[in-house]
Amino acid sequence: MTPERTPDLAQITGGREVTPELRRQLIDCWVAVTNSGGAAGFPFAPVRDDDVAPVTDELLGRLHPQHSRLVVAGFDDVLAGWVLLDRAPSRLVGHWGTVHHLQSHPGCRGRGVGSGLMQEVRKIARDELGLEQLHLAARGGEGLEDFYSRLGWREIGRWPGALRLAPDDTRDEALMLLDVL
């Protein structure tokens, strides 16, 4: 694995496509990201396999080609990161999707995993799902807004004080939008 190499990307449209090894790597990645301070869905570290496995299984059970895709990145069959793209089945909001749980394994940071995953999600949203917009909510105070803005996202609002990580640590949630066309 050379630092210049880009990760291999793949999308998964159904839970049956997930091997036991990939499931294990998804859980391990989520635990590692959370326990290293990452803002990936579990706000209170430390977490263990027992915390993450049921949430992972629920997420995998909801995968569907028309409304929920998992995109994974790896180097030599080792998971480096992943992200989830959801779209509501309602015609009212069916023109946009939501990005959840972007994460890159701490050992793979700085190698283009996060940006590669986000570029792939944009392509899938536009070319395969026909979406016009993507939405996400990012934990304030982590520098995530800067990361996403470099990829073309823009902040469209905030929920002030929406996230209480500790009695003395309340954060805004930044609402981000990407026009995928």
C-alpha cells in the first residue's frame, strides 16, 4: 500500500451482498472511528462491538437499490472507510438524499478515503438515483464544515446547541447541502 494510491470503491445495495468479513470490518471501523473521537453516529466513546453491531445490522438490513446504498472504500480488501446514502421513498422529497456516517478508519486518514467516498456518493446520487440534492448534518466544532465545503457542499443552516456531548460541551449541528448536478 503506497500513500499515493487511491482506495478501491464499491457500493452495496442489499444486505445479502455483505460478507461476514465485511460486516466485521464495518463494525471494527465504526468502533475505531468513534473511540478516536470521530463524529460518526455514536457520540459517547468508548463504544464496543456490542454497542455497534446491532446498529450496523439494522443499517445493513435497510439497504435497498432504490433508497439506501452503502459505499465502501478499501485497500487490498481491507476496509478503509464507508458512508451511507439514503433517499426517502416519498415523491414529495424523493428528489434529494441524505448522507450518513461518513467515516475513514483512523489508520487510513490522509489518504483520500473520505473525499473519495463523498465523490462516489455524489456520482451514485446523480447518475443512478437521479437525485438533485444531497443533505447531511455535521457536528459543529470538529472542522467538518471545512472538509465538506472543499467538496462543494455549502452550509445552509444550523441547529444551535443541538448536540450535548457532555454537560460542558454543547455543539451546533451544521446543516449542509450539495447540488449534485
